[in-house]
Amino acid sequence: MALAVCVGALRAAFQMLLDAVIAVKAETTVFKPHLGNIKSTLDSLQPMIEEIEKYNSKEGLENYTMQMEAGVNLVRKCSKVGVWRCCRKYRYTKKLDELDRCIQRLVDVLKVQGIRDVRETLVSLRNIETVLHRIEGNFVMQNQSEKINGWPAVPEPPPVTVGLDVPVKELKIKLLRDDVSMLVLTAAGGCGKTTLAKKFCQDQEVKDKFKDNIFFVTLSKKPNLDLIVHELYQRKGSQVPAFQNEVIAVNWLQLFLKETGQSPLLIVLDDVWSGSESLLEKFDQFKMSNYKVLVTSRFAFPRFGSPYHLESLNDADAMALFRHSASLDDKTSYAREDLSRKIVELCKGFPLAIAEVGRSLRCQPIEIWQKKVMEWSKGSSILASNSDLLACLESSLDALDTEKPILKECFLDLCSFPRDQRISAANLVDMWAELYGLDEPSLSIANLYELTTQSLANLVATRNEREPDGYYTEYFVTQHDMLRELAIHQASQDPIEQRKRLIIKTCGDNLPMWLAEQKHQPLQARILSISTDGAFSKKWPNMQLPKAEVLVLNFETNSYALPEFVKKMDNLKVLIVTNYGFLPSELNNFQLLGSSSNLKSIRLERISIPSISKNLKQLKSIQKISLFMCSIGQAFGKGSIQILDALPNLAEMHIDYCHDLVELPAELCDLICLKKLSITNCHNLSALPEKIGKLVSLEVLRLRSCTDLLELPGSIMNLKKLNFLDISYCLSIKELPEHIGEMCSLKKLNMRQCSRLRDLPASVLDLEQLKNVTCDEETELLWQPFLPLLKNVHIKAVKEDINLNWLHKLPS
């Protein structure tokens, strides 16, 4: 009885205070804002007052009743305070604010009590739903016209969209499958992900399926689940109380999905940022046949399935978008049309760039168009002249600044390589090992995968290996030109003398003005990249680069000379020389490297090795050499320096796609410090030197795709430290060495597609350390008789994909 009196008194006090506030607020102007705050707090308290009898506990209500009764007197006194009574106004203002805080404390107490009551009844999901239904019922807005609060169900796409019809069809095929509940639509910033999502929601087939059950929510960089759930309920025309913790928010989300998902339900989570995996999991955990989630993001979130990558616009669509953005019509002059095509080509199908550039040139004189095209064609950045486009792209890097600074550095390093050329992942592995201490190649590849998932680069493999073995010569990186421009823009913000990366690109013999005017002051760059075209013939000016650790040289001529300043690059650790011409080029001045006491790694692509072997000086510090598509056949013939004298500490040698290599030079067997020898895709290689057993330090021997190799020399049994042997796709090998069992350290053997191999020597039983054998279904049969005695050997038979599309990806 006492509790009933207590509740009744609180209700009466509440109603008296509410009436007083409404009445005085209408009469006075002095305290109108403060009374408005109190009115809002009382409105949020009212449904709780109506439910208060159902609460299990009502401690402290007498105190709040007394404070409300005192509040009634306070509010009535405020009606008598005039504008000129400043002291009394200040005093009453403080008291009204305290009254508002008191009522807000009561709201918080009743919320907590209500939550406690809910928790005490969480015996089953049915009980949860009953309680939440009861609370939700008290928050339904009375005025249906206010239920959406000006927020449309799905925002309209722009009035003109191009190139999205096919992506919409593909999205429908992927997302509307029965076995898919969530699909991530990903691309770099400015590629049109949000526009595509809006157009998808407006598609007639999608609208027919989901009707009014489409919810489009735009997220922030750090999304708040409470706000998202409130927004979903607001879209339904309902309100929910503030959540005390995320568990309660998840319960409300679960209830929303269960109720709304009785009919087909589509939720679009737009602009989801990196680090939001836990949020996506909360939406993805409820598996219902009618429930679909479309996520748009610059990040691929691979844990949620294969994403849909939005590609750049094709030429026709890009031109259509530019014409619209620049307000061109059918009467546009031929000269302006020609300039338009050049601009579209420079934008490389990047929708935001096309639209922004088009808008910036709208109604401008043709001379302005000509000036811009001339500047951009000479290498001036489109980003530098368009702040909105730059801001959009730079926002992709914001999170990397604090969360993953090394990853941002890796992104910026990609601009060291020429535009429109794929980058060998092996180049980056060598660079990052020295620059960032990423000694294991897999760490560098992991960074490239992360850049790919964040739509900042694209890592591709020319051959799909299910279990990479640490050799990434068949991995390549591509990057949209607009992202490369972003990297160059970011890398060039500091003064030239202070830049970490110095990127020099010439057209003909035209050197950058700063280089021609340089007064021999030291440059602080850690990376120097020089790209020249086929018309370059000048000698390089003297540059001082005391801190440079990586030198990247890109050229297109039949003959190229290392710059003279190389001999003064005392800190040089990695040299990457790439000839983008068709035939191997002669490389001169190679002897300059003799003074580079810190040089550890050299990678040469399309270079004539005989041209340098005759002038090879002793390079004691060199530990790794990689030769890709080089001319190597006569490299170590008569007149060349002894390779052991030149490279006494060489630990790794990689030879790939060197088609003129018929027989491996016997001189290579003198490299007693060699630990890794990889000879891959050398299809004309038919023989290895019999003395290969002299490589007593060898741990890895990779002979992948040497299709003409006939046999392994018998001396291979002397490789006592060898733990990995790869002879996969060696189609001509008929038998393994009889004494292969003496390779006492061999742990891993890859022998896929050794199609002419008919049996195994009995000595394989002596391979006590052997753990993993990778083969195909045919060669697996050769191991069956030995398996009862090879208890620790795991045979993995890979079913070969007959599809030979990978052949089209081979280097040309």
C-alpha cells in the first residue's frame, strides 16, 4: 500500500510539474530555453512514469517526488521574474538547470531499473522479445508525418549515371543468391560505389522484391552501433531508449531484424571504413533467407566472402560522363571534342576525376582547356588542381597515418615504378626488406594484400598456387594511375632536399629544372627512382645522395649506363634496373658498383648479362641477385671474371624467364655460400652441372617449369642441408637420382606435373626428415607403395586445373 501511495505521489508531482512548465513557458521569455530543456526531459520521462508500477524496485522515489514538488514552486516563481532583474534571473537559471539535472537522473535511474528487470527475465528469447515489445510500444510516435524526420528510405542517385547498368546486374546475381547474406562492394574512393548502391536500390527488380523494406544507412569512420540501430527504428517510425551498453543495442538489432525480416529485407551500409569488422559481424550473424546486406567500402573485408570490385569506366562511358559534367552539347566544336578525349584519357576512367575536371572546365574558354591539357600531358598532377578530388583520395590514407604507418610508406613506394607498368612483387620484397626490416618475403606480400583489400593497389599472380612457398616471382602489382598520382603528390610535399622519395621522370633529354639548377647540396632521399624514355641521351648531373638505400632505374633503350653518381652512393643497399624495351639491353658502367660496400641486392630485368660479366668487380656485400627475362646464355664464358671472386658472399640467386639459358654454367657451383637457387620458367634449360653437389650450403633448390630439363645430377645427394626441392612442371624428367635418399635434411618436395616420371628410387625410404610432398593425382600413385614405411610423410595431391588462361599472363 505504501508503494502504491509512493508511485501515485510521483505521478501527481510529475503531472503538476509538467503543467507548470508548459504554462510558464508560454508566458515568459526570460527562462524559455531552460524551461524548454526541462520540458524535453519530462517528455522522455513520461512513458517511464506510466510503466513504473511494473518495475521490481522503486527505491528513492520519495526523494524525486519531493524534488518535483519543489520544482513546481520554482517554475511558478520564475513567471514573476522580469527581464531587468538580472541577479534573480541568474539565480533562478542555476536552479532550473539543477531541476533539469535532477529529472534527468530519475530518467537514468528508471532506465537502469528497466534494463535490470529485462536482464532478470532473460530466461528465453521469447521473454526478451516480450519485454522489448512492451518498451517499444511506449515509444511509437503519434504523428506519422514525423516518423522519418525528413530522412528518405533510399537516397536518389545522381540524375545522370553512366556505366552502372552492368554492375547493377552483376550485383543482383551475386547478392540475391540464396546462399549469400552479405556482399561487400569495394573500390577506391571516387569510383562510384555509393552511386551504384543507390542505383541498385532503385532497380525495379530490387524494389519489387524488397518493397518498402530497404534501409540505407551511411556510416561514419568510427560507426556507433547505438546510432545505427536508432536510425533503423526511426526509419520504421519507432523510437527506442538510449542503450546502456552494446549488448542491449545488439538485442534491439536482433529484434529489428526478426520483425522486419518477416518480409524480404535489404540493408545498405554505406561507406564502411577499415576496422569495422566487428560491426559487420553483428549484421552478418543473423542468417535469414530473406535478409540481405550490401556494404560499400574502400576496404574489401575478405572475411565476409568474395567482394564485388567496381571497375573503372570504359572509354565510351567516361566520355559520356565528361560531356555531362562539362555541359557539352551536340554543337560542341571539334577542337573541344578532341580536348575532351585527351582529358578523359588522362583521367583513366576514374569517375570522380572525370566529373570534377569536367565541372572545373565548364563554360571556360577553350584556351583554358588547352592550357590544362598541356600541363597534365607534361606530368602536372590533376590532383594538384582539384582540391575536392585530392581530399577524397587522401581520406583513404588517413587511417594509415596512425594505425598502419608502414603500410602507408609501402603505398607511397609504389610510385617508384613507371606509370602503366605492372610492378614485380619481388622488387618490393627486396626494397622493403632493407627499408622496413621485412626480412620474410611473406610480410611484404601481406602488406600488398592489405593494400589490395583497401583498394589502394591490386596484387595478382600469373599462376595460382594454393600454398605459396615463399617465392613470389610470379606475383605482380598494378595500380590505378589516379592512385599513383596520389602517391606522387604525397611524396612530393616536402622540399626536394628533404624528400624521402625522389622521383625523376624525363621526356627526351629534358631534365627537371630543379636538377639542372641544383648546387650540389646533399639530398636526403632514401629512395631514388629515375625513369627515362627511348630518346634520352644525356649524362646525369652529379648528385649527392648520402642516405639513399634504394636505386630504381627504369629505361627503354638498347644500351644504358649507370649514372656516375652511383659510385658515391655509400649507403646503397638495393639496385633495381628494369629495361621496358622489347630486347635485352646492354648495361654499362657496372664496375661503378665496386665501391658500394653496403649493396646487398641486385635485380635486373631484360638486361644482357654477358655485357656486365666482363666488367664485374668484386662485390663482397652482395647477398642476392635476381635475373628476370635476361640474356644469360654466354654470361660466364671465356674472358669473364670468376663468379666466386666477384660474389664471394652470394646467398640467393633467382633466374626467371631467361629463355636462352640452355645449360647452367658450371661456374655457379663455386658459390659455396649460396643458400637459395631458383631457376624457374627457363623452358630451354636441359641440363644442370654435374658439380651442383658442391653447393654445400644450399637449402632451397627450385627448378619450377623448366620443361626441357632431363634429369637431376647424381651429385645432388651431396646437398646435405637442402630442405626444399621443387621440380614441379619439369615435364621431361623421367627419374629421380638413385641416391636421393642421402639428402638427409629434405623436408619438402614439390613434384606436381612431372608427367614422365614413372617410378621412385627405393632410397626415398631414407628421407627421414621428409614431411610434405606436393604432387598431382598421377604422381601420387608412385608414393603409395612407400607410405606404410613413411609414417611422417603427408602427401598432398593437387587436382590440376585444365584451364590454361594463366598462359596469357606470362611476360611478353
